[in-house]
Amino acid sequence: IKLKKEVRLKKTMFNWAIGIGGKYKQAEGILNNTLPLFDKADYAPERNNPS
């Protein structure tokens, strides 16, 4: 039973570290302006096209 707990703990720690790495990568992209916080197309003012 102790071995199973150790394996479960190691898996949890590994997945936690992977999650932290993903968040770091996302934050780095935002800071370097390579990953925008939001899609500008979604927030662009709509233009009225006269027919």
C-alpha cells in the first residue's frame, strides 16, 4: 500500500509541475506579446458597411 501511495504522490507532483510549466509558458508568451490576452477580432468595433 505504501508503494501505491508513493507512486500516486509522484504522479501528482509530476502533473502539478507540468501544469506550472504550462502557466509559465503562457505568461511568458503574454509578456513577449506573442500570445495575446484576448482575440482582437472579437473586440474590434463593427463597421457599418453601406449597401
